[in-house]
Amino acid sequence: MQNVTTFEGAPLERGQLVIRVEWVAYLALFVLALVLRFAELDSVPLTPDETPQALAAWRALAEGNAAPAQAASPLLFALQTLAFTILGTNEGAARVFTALAGTALVFAPLLVRGLLGRVRTFLLVALLAASPGLLLAARTSSPVIWALLFSVFALAAVWRFQSRGRTAT
């Protein structure tokens, strides 16, 4: 078994937790990203772009109609229907899952930290946490956030696949 040492050179006891400053900074950025995306989420009325999607989810609950006739995004329709069921029907509930996805998108660079490096990854996360465009898209029920999130997940998966030296059969 290998001994792990701290910066001072003293060996760590088994089961001892080491908290790095980097991860404390990531935690602070996580709290900042959550606060920016969730503060007063329901105070602004739905925009004309958000309304048909939320109305289709509301009608599915109110009328029992499971077919999203006016829903442009099946994923948003399903998530808004779930949010309306759990949180009630309001503007915040229509946007809650997109705000969560926007927060996840802020931390997506951690998936490719080995490629970017520690400093670049942290700087990119900090920039994404405070990005006005990303913040606006996450605070409105925009399908752009979902497209970006799944695109980043796909790119990270491709990079990990390639970096491990596997070839397609």
C-alpha cells in the first residue's frame, strides 16, 4: 500500500479526507451558478417562445391529453409535464429543468479536464458560470441549452473514446 503525503510531507491516515482549494473554488462556482440561474426564476412571465411549449405540457396535465400537439421539443414537454406535476403550474416550474441543465452545462468542461488542463478548465467553468448568453438561455426555457448540453456530452464521449486508444470494429 502506498502512503499519500500532504503538502507538508506528513503521511495521511487511512480514511482521512483531503479537500483541495481547487474543489472549494468549484463548489463556490457551483453555488454562484445555481443562484444566478434560480434566483427569481418565476418572476418574469413566459416569453412568446416559451409559451406554446409550456401550454402543451399544461394541457397534457389538465386535459389528460398525452399527445404534445404544440410541443416543439419532446424532451422539454416531458420535463415540463414532470415539473408541473411536482411543483405546480407556474413560470418557475416551466423553467426549472432547463435551469438545472444550464448549471450542468457550466460544469461540462470538467468532462474534458484531462485535455484542457486544470487551469484552463477552471477558467472556462468560471467564464461559463458568468456568461450572460448562457445565463439568459438557462433562465428561459430554451431548447438551446439542451442541444448544447448533449453536444458537449457527445464530444466528451468521443474524446474519451479516442484518448483510450480504442478503435471501432
